[in-house]
Amino acid sequence: MELTSVLKFLENRTILVTGATGFLAKIFVEKILRVQPNVKKLYLLLRAKDNKAALQRFNTEAVAKDLFKLLREKYGANLNTFISEKATIIPGDITCENLGVKDPNLVEEMWREVDVIVNIAATTNFDVRYDVALDLNTFGAIFVLDFAKKCSKLKVLLHVSTAFVSGEKAGLILETPYNMGETLNGTSGLDIDKEKKVLEETLKQLKVEGSSENSITSAMKELGIERARKYGWPNTYVFTKAMGEMLLGNLKEDIPLVILRPTIITSTFQEPFPGWVEGIRTIDSLAVGYGKGKLTCFLGDPKAVIDVIPADMVVNAMIVSMMAHADERGSQIIYQVGSSVSNPIDFTSLQDYGLRYFRENPWINKDGKPVIVGKVTVLSTMDSFHRYMALHYLLPLKVLEIVNTTLCQYFQGKYLELHRKINFVMRLIDLYGPYLFFKGIFDDMNTEKLRRAAKEAGIEIDVFNFDPKSINWEDYFMDTHVPGVVKYVFK
Ligand SMILES: NC(=O)c1ccc[n+]([C@@H]2O[C@H](COP(=O)([O-])OP(=O)(O)OC[C@H]3O[C@@H](n4cnc5c(N)ncnc54)[C@H](OP(=O)(O)O)[C@@H]3O)[C@@H](O)[C@H]2O)c1
């Protein structure tokens, strides 16, 4: 690992970014354009039907956002010209050959020009169809690798994966690559081609039976969870990401490969400004539910360490790591980017910050009234959650069912609505439960070594800070993250 100036490394480089309208990708793109305007070219691949639609998507979903406000201040009316000089927005799809890029001349140009590929595209939905997730998170990564192999001057392929939570694994989760067929619970027999066959056969069978689109979607979601849990992963998303890593490691040949596994990504800590975030992400659903007065209980082990990391630190780690491993032919390195080892924060503290923030700054609802929040019941085990649900929801549902039957379905609408809501909550708990009771922490020794090497080499660590020890969590949650969620996510 040889470290030089990151800014110099970026100068005159051509970088291909997949999934360019995603949360993390936009922060990455903004950062590069802001700190190194002399980057040669960014090829930004995103899903759209043609060039015009792609450009429009990038403009509305990225450039028009607050995230780009420093660049807007700097370039004013010339921002669009600057972006069009530096970025080529490309309609594409990583589940297709040549990443779905239709123009053969552009494909040739990319193979000639690209120095770095950053694969960020993914489905991050925990409750996703197995066929969708396998095509994208597992085989999509291989289409990106195949593309990388054709890029004649490629220096490095950076693949963004995810830190893997498993209910069955506690203690230190290592920054080690997966071997083909390795599982989290030791169950043998994981074979990625077989997974593809299992799902194709299930789909075929469902079609033969004339199943509706809705039933096929439900069956595909169930199949993903079933296969993931068989091998020790809590959901389809992380399972398919893990298989993507396995294939990349196995098929990379001499491509320098960096796999970066962030933990739970939260709003920006510092850059381009503190508190930018988008969409309701994992732990933020708790903040939104609580702040709006809709959450009556919290579920989770109070002592569990919740590993969170601000998005700009993830982006900084991505940029420094791609520079550090450029041209290391055939190498593979894993970086877990999180906080649970360096600067852990527990569930109780997170709850406390949320409670205090909304007591001091109540959310004003659409009727213009402040939502007064109180203490919530904390359910610290799954058993206590099931008892709580039985008493507060399942029992009233049963009573409603009896009354409804007695009154000739008079309350049918109400009954079905309550039933649907309870099923939804149970599904969420099934999917998120493993995270709330997770007993592991994520080793970040490789990331720490990278931080130290960057510091010793005197590279621009103030511009590319990814040290979670520099975060005071109370300040961050009270003054940055929760206000950011309120500003950008509360509707
Ligand atoms: N957010 C987190 O807390 C977190 C934590 C750990 C790891 N990660 C990883 O970080 C990466 C980025 O996550 P994120 O939170 O930024 O997710 P995100 O906002 O959902 O972004 C994912 C992007 O991928 C694009 N995409 C989906 N299918 C595609 C395809 N077939 N071809 C090209 N692009 C496609 C999506 O575009 P469309 O709009 O067209 O669907 C979307 O813009 C992912 O790899 C994820 O696994 C995220």
C-alpha cells in the first residue's frame, strides 16, 4: 500500500460510478467534483430509458438537491456547464452485459478511458424479491467485474458491499473475505448457481400454477428470506451482497479489488455540510415514528452496540482506499467502515438522544400543532415484544373479529385494516429484529491501518476524514443527525 496525495491521485482520472442517483453515490460524486475539479471525467451510470431521461434524473435527483449547494454557490449559473464538462450521464443497468450501455462507441471509449470503477448500485431493500436481489446484488457485481476486465488502464475496482449482521454470530466480525460457499452458520452446501436454479424452478412452478403477480412477489420474497436464513444471514439483501463478494473474490483474476463494507450509514458529519440525509434508513424509521408520536414502544437490547457511520466518512474511506490500492494487480482487501470498535454507541444512548431531541424540539404536525412525545415502553427481549403485541394488538384484534362476525361483517373494513397493520409490524420486526438484538461488533483493523498510513504519509486527512473517534455522538445526534432527518426526511 503506497499512499500519495489523494487530490493528486484524483487529478486527470476517469471514474465510472454505478447507481449514480443513490444516496451514497451522490455524496461521492459531489465530493469528487468539489475537492478535485480537475478530475478528467466521471461516467455516471443510472437507470433510465434514454440519455435525455438519464440527464433529467441526475439533475432532479442529485444536482437540484441541497447536497449540491456548495457547488451551486461556487459555480452559480455555470454549474450545469461545469457538470456537463466533467460528467457523462449514462443510461444503463448493471444486470446486463456491458452494463446495459447501448452506444457501442461509448462502451469502447469507457474501456479505453476508465481508471477507477466504483460499484455502488444495489437494492438495499431488506424485503426484496429473491430474483431481483440475486440478479442485482450478486450477478450484477459480476457484470461490473467483466466490464472492469475490459478497461485497459483500470487501476482499481471498488465494490461497496455491506457489513454482515447475523443473529448467530456474536463478538468480533472480522474484515476477512468470503470463500466460495462459506456460510455464517456453518451449514454446508451453499452453491450460487444452485441458488439461481432454485429460484428459476420456483418461478416456473408459480407460473405453471397460474399464480398472480402479487402471489409471485410474495413467494419470491419468502424464498429469499428462507434461503438467507438457511445459511445464517438475516435477510435477502445481505445474503445476496455476500454472494456478490464471493463471486468477485473468486473471479477477479488480476483486477485490484477493494471491497468496502459500511455498517449503518447516517447523515453527513461534516461535508459538504453536516446533517444531509435522504430517505428513511434503518434506525431513522425509529426517529421518524417517535418524533411523529406514532411509536409507543422501542424494541431492542439496551446494551447492544448499534454500529452507525456518517455517509461522508464512508465516502472518504472509499476515496482513500481506491487510491491506496490502485495498481495492486490481483490484490483483494476488505474494509469494514463503522464505529463499533473505535467509538461504540449503545442502543440506550441512541434512544436517549431521540427522546431528548423531540422533547426539546417537538415536531409540528400538518395541523400546525406540536406533537408532544413522552416516554416509551422499552421491550428488551423478543418474548416481551410478543407479550406486548398479544396484549395491545392481538387480543383487541380477536375481540374485533368476534364482534365483526356477530354483526354480520359490519366492522370488516376496520378488522382487515388492523390485521394488515399488525402483519406489517410483525414482518418489520422479523426483518429488523436481528439488528436490534445483534451482539457483534465490526472489526475495522484494516480501516484503522489505512487511517494510520494516511496520517503517517501526511495526506490530506482533514479533507478525507474517516475516523469515527473524531465524533462526539451526543453532539452529532442532537445537533446534526436528528435535525437532518427532521429537515430532509419528515414529510
Ligand atoms: N444505506 C446504508 O445504510 C448502507 C449500509 C451498508 C452498505 N450500503 C451499501 O451502499 C451502497 C449504496 O447504498 P445507498 O444507501 O446509497 O442505496 P440507494 O440509495 O438505494 O442507492 C442504490 C442505487 O442503485 C441503483 N440501482 C438499482 N438497480 C440498479 C441497476 N440494475 N443498475 C444500475 N443502478 C441500479 C438505484 O437506482 P434506482 O433509483 O434506479 O433504483 C440507486 O440509485 C449499496 O451497495 C449498499 O449495499 C448501504
